[in-house]
Amino acid sequence: MQGEDPFDQGAGSILRQPKAVWATAGASVVAFMGIGLVDPILPSIAKGLEATPSQVSLLFTSYFLITAVAMLVTGFVSSRIGGRKTLLTGLALVVVFAALSGTSSSVAELVGFRAGWGLGNALFVSTALAVIVGAAAGGSAAAILLYESALGLGMACGPLLGALLGDASWRYPFFGTAALMAIGFICITLFLKEQPGPARKTSLLDPIKALGHGGLASVATSAFFYNYAFFTILAFTPFVLNMTPYKSGAVFFAWGLLLAVFSVLVAPRLQKRFGSLKVLGASLVLLAADLVILGYGNHTAAIVCTIVSGAFIGMNNTVYTELALGVSDAPRPVASAGYNFVRWFAAAAAPYLAPKIEEWSNIHIPFVVAAVAAVVGAVVVWLRRTALSHEAEELEPKHATEDGVTVFTN
């Protein structure tokens, strides 16, 4: 990747890719949109279904709990039925469960349907990068940047779509997602051909075994605490901001834009200048400070800090992923699965615990807990810096791998 210009107009340009790559990237945008889609409509869902914030937050918990467990399954499935069939299976599940989510008559139903949605999304996004790189024309740099751009665009546009459709009814964003994913299903069916399978099939226990490596276990542990902070912002802040869907969607759209810019453009430059571990440690500490201000500041400060947090989250996601994929000798898809298996449990815990902590204390304490979690993540990196420093120095500032799978890295 070093020395490649992904925007060069040659054969490997990000702008000159086969239809299969564009179809997969387009579906990836929608898949990542589904993560932040419910953010601006959480209060509307709570009102429409007569639910409490902690009950509505289970929409994230069920989604990411299933995603975490699915990390042990996706490699097993894709190494046996192929990337194309895995993508289509995931898309089909998202279409079905997103549509069913829009028909929910209770929080329990909606939480259950989101769990099925999480399984479909896990199957899709865990395979999309490998498929894009495999189908791309020329070098991997353009394909990887295209995937990262799709991820950032999806994270930014998800709340915006949720706001635009959710202003009329909280049900419409779910139907809209189902329709967009159905289009993605058709495009991949038409334009993507099956790619050669891996030389070795992945077992269900391979990701767990990979975590026996001290470096990978350290990165996963640090990322677990970081993800708790990340998803406290994503799932709990909408209730704190207490804004209309349009205004909340605009806030998280700006948040997503910063996430995309800092993950794709800023993080690699800072890594090259200061090193991965220094960038990660500083970003985690700054995120912790941002969370404290978010929790104790006035309404304007909360809006500003929510948006600014996207910058730190973008940098953290990039560095964590590169460390996870390069720190051990496990095959990169296996290392990625093990790493994501651990960290997604925090994404499942934070949306449920944050409103519970507020009920037990006050509205400030959930952000204090999230800030402490971010600091703990930085401490783990610092304590394990000797074990991680060699691998971090060996890493080029890049966003993914040519043979690996990155599951919602940024």
C-alpha cells in the first residue's frame, strides 16, 4: 500500500472499480447506516411504545450481543459457502428483520427483531471488506479506502435517514432500511461473482484460540473498555440531548462526518508522525475528558462534545483495528473475529447499563463511568506497551488487510 495513491486515475483508482465493488460498497453504506439509524428516534420509539429509556436501549444491546456471538460463526460460514452467499444471506436477514422491526407492537418484539438484524449485519459486514478487496481492480489501497469511506458515510447518514423518515413515524426508518438493503441484495446478485474460497476452513474455536496470544488479548481488552465509552455516547446521549429527530439527526450526522474524516485521513498521518500507541493513548484520554464535559456541561456543551467525540472515535477505531490485525501470528480474519468477539460485548452492555446507572444515581454518572472506561483502556495500552510497541512500529498506517476481514472497524 505504501506509495499508492488511491485517487490516482489509473487502473487501481478508487473511482475506477468494477460494478461488483460498487455494489458491495453501496450495500456496506446501508449496513453501517443501520447501526446509528435508531439514534435520533430513540425518544420517539420510547413514546410510541410507552417504554422507558433503559427498555429502548435494549435495541442496541440485543443487536450487538448477537453481533458479538456471531463473530465466532461468520468465518466458519464464509469459509464453507463462500463470500457471495454469505453476503446475500446477511442481506436477506437484514431485509426481513428490519421490515419486521417496523411492524413491532411492543418493545419486546422490537428488541427481538433487532437481534435478528444484528445476525444479518454481522454476516454481511464481516465479509464485505474481503469481498471488496478480492474483486477490486489494481492494488488494495483504493478498495480499502472505498470500504472505509462506505463505513464513515453509513455512520454519518444513518442518523440523518432516521431523522428524515422518523419525523413522520418511528416505524418508517426500519422500512426504509429494508428497502435499501433489498436493492443491495439485487445489485450483489447481479454484479458479484463468487470468489475463490480460502485454502483452510475456519473452525468455530479458532477466534477463541487466537485470543491466547497476549498481544491480541491486550488489544481486545483495551478495546472492550473503549467500546463501552463509545456506545454510551451512541445509545445514551440522544436521551440527554432530548431533541427533535431532525435536530438529533443533524448532531449525529456531524458526529459521523468527523468519525469518517479522522479515521480515513487524520489517523494515518498522526500514526506516521507519533506512532500508533501514542496516538491511541492520547485519543482515549481526550475522549474521557470530552465525556466528562458532555456529562456536566450545559445543553450546548453536550451537543458540541457529542460531535467532537466523533474525531476521537474515528482515530481509536483505526488504530485498534490495525493493532488487532497485526499484533499476533494468527490469520488476520481469525484475529479480527476474536478481537471483535470481545469488544462487541461492551457495545451490548453500555446501552443497557447507562440508563440504569442514571436511574440509580443521576444523569451525570453514566458519562463519568464511560470516561473511566476510556481511561482504563488507555491504562491497558500503557501497561502492555512493551508487548505492543514492536508490533505497532511494524504496522504501516493502513486501514485493513488484503486477506483479512474487518468487522465495523471505524
